[in-house]
Amino acid sequence: MLKLIIDGTEERCVEGTTYLELAKRYQKNYKHDILLAKNGGYLKELNKTVEREGEITFLTAEDTAGITSYNRSVLFLFLKALYQAAGHGNINNVRVDFSVLKGLLLEVDAKIPVDQDLLDRVKIQMEEIVAQKLPIVKRNMPTREAIDIFASHGMHDKERLFEFRCSSSVNVYRLEDFEDYFYGYMVPDSGYLKYFDLCMYEKYVILQLPDQSAPEEITPFIPQPKIYSTLLRSVSWRKMLGVNTVGDLNRIIARGEILELILVQEALQEKRLADIAQEIAGRPEVKFIMIAGPSSSGKTTTSRRLGIQLKAHGLRPHPISVDNYFIEREKSPRDANGDYNFECLEALDLEQFNRDMCDLLEGKEVELPLYNFVTGKREYKGETLKMGREDILVIEGIHALNDAMSSELPKESKFKIYLSALTQLNIDEHNRIPTTDGRLIRRMVRDARTRGTSAQETIRRWSSVRAGEESNIFPYQEDADVVFDSSLIYELAVLKSYAEPLLFQIPPESPEGIEARRLLKFFDYFLNVGSENIPINSILREFVGGSCFEV
């Protein structure tokens, strides 16, 4: 008999008991379906047998790991239903291009029309499979066998991915007669997958999914044209470079061709910044460039590089940090935990900021403040600025896209740039790399180098960082004049050697141990790339060090 603690209750079970059997007993204690279990700091699929004593925690779609497994399983369901509804011979390939607001954007290459009529038939098929409660079965097979299977299915991205796996075996999931490889865990059977929807957006399929805040709700799809066009630009770049997946990148690394890829990718980004600078230069009424983006999107380096491009167009850029307009610390608002909330708009002296900016716009000389983060007070040390015809301000801050921050400035005087790292690369055609993973890894590496912050602490704080982004940045991204994607198609191969040692330091039994193991497994897909060939003005230098800018 195994001794367990479940929801504070001591439980004994015989060997061979599955987590699913235990979950059914305790489901009444949970508002949402139990999807995964955690035992001793390790995630467990419900179909797994309990093999060790310890404290068991159940996870639902309100937990990050739970909603991720749910959405991954719905994608598996969609793929099976699509091939079934359209006929296997009519589907050439299905590629998950990127995440959209509460869903996935998929590119379906088919011999038949991909339209709403097809999606309606696929949805009916999905609902029938859900009603049948078909088991989702994981089986381990030799890597060589998996390569042969996916090659025969035309899933060549997986074929290339497994060429560089050191492991002699891989886990493959089966839903009735349909098999696929997925990075991460699945729910026990198709009966759990009740919430989803399908729609067309231009030529793409949108698989609409729930999120943690409302696991049983599917919100209507809302197009985001500016984000969408930026993502499509990234897709076209990766197709032009011939690097759609990790397997493609590994082949380039193995052939010794990574330097050319680095230089071309950096050139593409520089050209994009040059185009943005040219657009700004063509609008003489613009005097304020407002830049905002989520954590680790490379705002500092991008601002500096854009400044150089503006100088090349005859302008004189001046950086302005919104952080210098924090109100005195003791007057700062506090969050629900009683901690100072420096991310809310009320933490800024908006009246003084708008007064200074309006005075500058009118040609007056202004003494600019400097916030002392040690004393928590604003100081004035004689730094003055007076704007002439060619002067332009580059204002960086999390609220820069929110007009409430710069309400006194004329709309035509502002040019807004939303900056993010939108992750161009996929693991394979069905497994995308979340943008948040790329930013988390960037932050982990940078904060360990510049602040001595452990990876464990970075992971611990990440959920609150993301909550701030959801409130203060993402709602305004479509208000930007342009969106700039700061991700680099090769960066994760470089960050691997920096991040892995940090992740290995996280105790496996700690709350952050699960995330550390997930990221370590993720890095197993990549071959290493050294940083010696990274240009000194690259955004990546902001995180690994060696930048020519003060970052």
C-alpha cells in the first residue's frame, strides 16, 4: 500500500492505482475538470500509475500546466478530425504558424478548398470524437522507428527534428488510429475536450481555445491586423531563410552555416528599423516616439538602434525614461499583497510628465528629473533639454502606448511602436514555441548576469510580470503605428549554453522545479551555437552581454 496526502487528506492506495482513479474521487473538490497531477514536484498524466508515496496535487485548466495540456490535446483532436473529414490523401501539411488572441493560427496545405464549410465538417467530427471519449494513449518507441513513421506520413519537420535527438526513444501519442508527436503532456481522453471553436481568418484556420481565466468559455475571435501582419512578416522571413523549425536550424548549425544565417537575420532586423526611421522622418509633425513592450522584448537595444537610424535621417533623438517620473515611493500605490505597485499608471506623476513634454513641444527649456531608486525620490541635477527642428524624443515605458499617459500631447505629435519577441521558430509543424518561453529565457539569462538573480527567482516572479503585461501593455498593442518583432531565429541555440547551467541549479522538489525540467527538456532539441559571432549591436547582446550600448 502507498501512503499519500491528497488535498490535506491521508489516503492509501494499492500499487497499480492510476492518478485518474484518484482524480475521480476528488473531482467534487474542484470547480473545473482535473487534467494533470503533481507528485513530489513532478507532473504526471492521469493515465500514469502512482509509483511513489508523497503529496499529490491535482491541476485544472486554471493552472498553467493544466490549460497548456488541454489546448495541446485540442490541437491533437483537431488534426485527427481534419484528416478524417478531408481525407488523408487531401491534406499535404498542417502547420501551426503562431498564437493569436486565445487561439492558434494554422496554415493548412490541402488539395481541396480550405474554407468555413470544411471547418464546419471538422468541428462536427471533433464533437463526435469528444462524445466517444476515446483514450489518448502515449507509447514509447525507438527514435529510428518514429523517424520512419513520420516520414511516411509526410511530417518531415518531425523527421528532421529527431535526426538530432540523442535519446534512443521518443514518446508518441495515439488517438484511435491517428499518431503524432507532441512536446508536453496530454489529457486522458477526448471526452475532456469540450471547449473549442473554428473559424477562417483570410486563408488561415483559427483554432479558438479557452484560457486560464475562463476555462469553459470561448470568446469570439478578434482580428489584430497589426500583430497579424508582423507575424506574417516573420513567417515570410523564416521561409526565405529556409528555417521554419528547430530541425532546420540544427541542420544549418551542423553544416557550419550558422554565421551567414546570423548576419542575414540581423540585416533583416536592421532594415526593418531603417524603414521605421524613414517613416518617422517623413512625418515632421512627430516629436515623440513612444515605445512599449513586454519584459525582455529588447526595448533598450531597439531604442538605441532606432536612434542611430534616426540620426542617419538627420534627426537628433533624445531618450526619455518614463521611470524618472515615478511619484515618491511612500506615495506609490500598493498591490493586493501590500507591495508597491510600480507597474500601474498611478505610480507615475502624469501631471509633471505631460507638463514637461508640452513645454518641450513648445520649444521651452526644461530641466529633466532623475529618479533615485535608492531613496525613492525624484531629483533634479541640472540636466536640461530644449528641442529644435531636428530634435525628437524617444520615450520608453510600459504605458507608452496608453494615451492616458500622454493625454496632453497632440495625437499627431506621437509615433507609437509596440515591441515584442514573437518567436519565429517552431519545434516542428505542430509544436510551436510560445513567445513567453523565449522572453522568460532571455530574462533569466540577463538577470543572472546583471543582477545576480537566480533562475528560480526569475521563474517565481514570472506570473506576476505577465499579469502586469496583460493589464498594462497587451490591451494597447493594436494602437501602435508599427509593431517590431525583436526575436531572432537563431537566439535559442545561443541562449541554451547560458540558460542550462542556471536551470540545473533549481532544486527539483521546489515549486519552480517543474518549469526548470520543462525548459531543460526543451533545450534538448537544440544544437549549441557560441556567442562569438553575434554582432555587438544585436538585441541578443542585451541578454548575453558584450553590447556596444549601455543596456
